[in-house]
Amino acid sequence: MEIVGRILSALALRDNDLKMKSNGRSLYVVFLAGIAAVPAMATDMYLAAMPVLARQWGVPDSRVALSLVLWFVSFSVFLLICGPLSDKHGRRPVLLAGLGLFTVGTVACSLATSVSQLIAFRILQGIGAAGPSSMCMAICRDRYEGTQRKHVLAWIGIILGLMPMIAPSIGAAMLRFASWRGIFVTQAILAAAALLVSWRLYRETAVERVSGRFLALMARYGRLAKNTRYVLAVTVMGLIVGPFFGFIGFASFVYTKIYGLSNEVFGLLFGLNALMGMSGAFASTRITKWMSDTALLTICMVGGLLGGAVVLLWGGWHYATFAAGMCLVTFFCGMSRPLSNHLILEQVRTDIGSASAFIVFYHFMVGAVCMKIVTASWRHPLHVFGTLAVATPAVVLAIWPFLLRMLKTSPVKPPLSAA
């Protein structure tokens, strides 16, 4: 705690209000990436423990996988609640409440004595994680516009890439030297630190507030549904992340069970994928200086399709070919996400919290569906995953020209009254 106190003091001296000026600019991006990393921490650090828990409790792998799938479902559903609440009450209370609930749920996970308890506590953890995750994008939309927002989103993606690089290795180390319970204890400590930093340093960024009761706030999603540009952009661009999230749920089983690798090697290979995703996000900050977003997004879709083809055709030969194909998928997914998120956010001028929450909700619901598909008891699971990795970018690529025509011909509606 003394170290945390010194860090907080140093941050407060440098940028007490987290203003994006000079050195404070980098600090604010790190802060946004930190709160956005909560979901990644809750999933990636836990992956190596899933086969261990199945053996310890004598349950099928698919039963333990429910603790991941239902985490994503609860997380995604409560994203829809957090967005409107933040539009009414501000980002700060939603952020702090979410981090607090996540910490409590994580401590409860560390005390679970059965797979049923673990699933229930993971659902609670997922509900809490919805707060910081949805607020990251909403805060970014509050503060930044145009090219600056695009670059901030890209840098957040780069920093977020560090979490899946190190989290599985931390989880594997915990399994080797302690137990799976130590994974959740570590998560709880990190979440408590994020809560403390947010409470001390974050200042409210929501300029406008909306009024009305809870049901009226939720009805604002109906208003968003009338924004055809936004709906089309979310629906199409959100599919890009499907194979990546499917890989998150599938990775520990394919590397440790199908290929018989150790948890340590699994952590390294998973970290390699994270490095590729981070590299893709970094590359987007450079390439967009001389290439249009439209052209680069097209390249990302084609690259993701090629990576999926490698997984489908040659992923069963050797774990190295599977990893190579997934590196391509993850690289182009990482490159596309800041561009696609920016494209979607450009379609809204009001109800920003709700719009931002729905983007993340849709991403994770797509991820939950893909996880459920690939973790089912298939006779040839690698073939199923490869088919998914090819089909998803192929569908997006086929719809892409139509989406571009719609976005160019349909004007963005001006902001309506926030009342």
C-alpha cells in the first residue's frame, strides 16, 4: 500500500485533474486503458485455470466454460444499464460502483467451493466489470473528437495489449506456485487499486445530463435504434471481433488438451497473440497518416480472412500453424478496432453513454456466442473454430460496400434535446 500511495502522490503532483496536457496526455490514456483492462484481467488471467478446475471438481470442460460464457453475458447485459445511468448521473458514480462490485465479486470467486458457486460469483464479477468498461469509451467520446479520438482509441488498444500478454502467464504462475484461488486474489488487489486511483484522480467528464426514470432512460436505446447509420455500423463492424473472442474461450483447451502443451507454454503463445493485437493497434496509428480509414479497414478484413483460412486449412497440423493463423487474425483485429469504434462513434451526437455502452455490449455478445459455439462438444473442434474464423470476416467483407454507401448517403442527424 505504501508503494500505491507513492504512485498516487506522484500522479497527483503531475496531473491532479488528469488534464490532457503535455505529460498529462499520456497519463490520461493510461488511466483509460487501465479501467478498460478490467474485463481482460477477469478473463485472460483465469483461462489457464479452467482445465484445472474441471479436473479438480470432476465436471466437464463445457461446464467450467460456462463460468466464462455467462460472465460475458452478464457483463454485456449490464453494459446496457450502465450507459443510460451514466448519461443521467455522470460517468464517475457508475465507474466507482462498477469497480467496487467487481472487487467484491472477485473476492467471492476466490472463496468458491463448487463450480455452481464459481459461475454465480463470476456473473456478479461480470456485472461489476460492465461499469469501468462502458465508461472508458464514454469518457473518450466526451473528451475527444476526430483524429485525436481515433489516436487515443488506438493507444488504448496498444496498452490493453499488455494485459493478455502477461495475464495468462500470471495465471499459470499462480497455478504452479499457489492455486487457482490466488488468481482471483490477485485480480481483487488490482481492482481495488484501480478503484482507489479512479476515486482519487478522475473528475467528471459528462457535460450534459439527461432526466427521467430508469425505464425512460432505457427507452433511449429505442432512440438510438432509429439512427440507421449507427445501427448498421455497430451490427456490421462488431462482427470483426468474433473470432478473437472465440479464441479466448478456446485457447486453453486447444493448447493444453489438443496439443498437450504446458500452462506456461500456453501463456507464452497467448501472450504472442496479444502482442500481435497490440502491434496491429500501433500500426493503425502510423498507417492512417497516409492511408484512409476505409482502405485500411478493407485491408484488415482481408487480412483477418487470410488468417482464418490458415487456421481452417492448416491449424490441425501443428500448434505452430494454428498460432501463426491466429496471429494474423489478432493483428488485423487489433488494427481494425480503433478505426471501427471511431467510425461507429462518428454516427452519434447525443446519448453518448448509451451509444458507447451498446458498442461494447454488442462486441461481447458476439464474443459470448462465438465462445459458446467453439467450446461445445464437437468431434472436430479445430475445424469448427476455423470455419468461424473464415466465415465472420467474409460476411463483414461482403456487407462492407453496402455499409459505406449507406454512411455516405445518409446524413448524421443533429443532436436532439437531452431532456
